[in-house]
Amino acid sequence: MTPSPSPIRQFVCMKWGTKYPAADVNRLYQAVRASTPGEMRFYCLTDDPVGIDPGVTVHPIPDLPVKLGGAERGWRKLALFSPAFTAIQGPTLFLDLDMIIVGSLAPFFDVGGDFSVIKDYKRFRYRNSYTGNTSVFLYVGGQDYGVFRGLAEKGVAVAEQYRNEQEFLSDVMRGLGKLRYWPLAWCPSYKYHCIPSFPMSLWQEPKLPAEAKVLVFHGHPKPEEAVVGKGNKWYRPTRAAPWLAQYL
């Protein structure tokens, strides 16, 4: 019997404005390439493709159906769900730029379903208990989840009704019965799950959780800060984590 061909795994990130340089896209691309055997495709939606590795397929960011002004920030991630954007088709893993790949990404494609996301780390951040953290999520490119329709219907009030795009997207997927979460150990938060609790953080080095596949760096410290032990809040001191350097 002829074996089935290996699946082509697809990844996408986004870069807009000046917060992240092209080097961050390239670092993430190389890390994904190194951890993904077989054929893969890596996309970046951006407003500035200069300096991005030629191995990355670049597309402009589709417009949202509502202008959110200063509140736009992470809302631009929802451009991935534009019905007019057909360049990415099939299961695709979205990755934020400020994260570190520390294990195989293959299991993210094996869980099944149309949408999976991190369960948000902070228990009381939202008015509900189901909001996901969209630093890492899998969706089906080309599938109409009704995200743009919901944005258009709510208009600018969407930014008042929902704290951010994570809360809105989780609510949409929950309404469709598609909201699923990754196993908790796959996507630990660096500052919540690697840095020891105070006061142990004063003398104990941050540790890599055993089952981690992706380390999420939301807020501070950023990866480069974590290597040298800087950038954290005064009430959450941390020592350097030189072991992170091998992943940068």
C-alpha cells in the first residue's frame, strides 16, 4: 500500500506598525521551519514587507468592516477572517511574533475541530470564563465563521462591548459551538509558568515546563529581556534565563 503523503502544514503571523521589525518575522519563520518536518507554508500579513525572508509568503492586511481607531490594536488579527481574503485555505496555525518555539508544532494540527485557542491565563481578566488567548490559535482558512458579519453588525460599539479581539472572537466561536482549547501544558505563559513565585524568583532561575511547545510572552518581559532577567514588573522580579538564548 502506498503511504499517504505528509500534510502540508500552514502557519501565519501578522506585523503592522513599528512595534515589531521584520527580523521578528524571520526569527519566527526559521524557528517554525526548524521544528516542522516535511512541507510547510508560512505566511505573513503586513503593511510593510521590507526585510522579510523570501521564504515567507507576504500578503497585505485586509481592511476590517469597521474603523476602530485607537482601539484597533489586536483587532487587526480578525482580518484573517475576511471573506475577501482567499489566499490561505485550510487548517492554519496563527502565531504571535513575541513567542518562542520550544517543541514540535505538529500536535496543534492533530486535535481536530475548526478552531482551537489558548485558554486565557488570567482567571478574572474578562467578564466571562471562556475567553481564549489568541497568541496561538488554529482556524480553517477560507471558512466563513461570521466574524466580519458580526463586526459589521456591531460597528464601533464592538470595542465597548468586548475588551479586545480575543473576547469577541471567543464569543463568536462559542456561539458556533467551535470553541476549543489547547492542553494547558502546550502554551505556557513565560511570566506565569516559568518564573517562580515571589520570593523564590529572587534566587531561582526560570524553568522551561516539561510539556511546553510554545512559550508565550505577553506584556513584559519580552524574550530578549527574559534572557538577561530584565523587563518584568517590580512586584514580579526575575533572574536571567540564559537557556532561552538557544531559541532566539
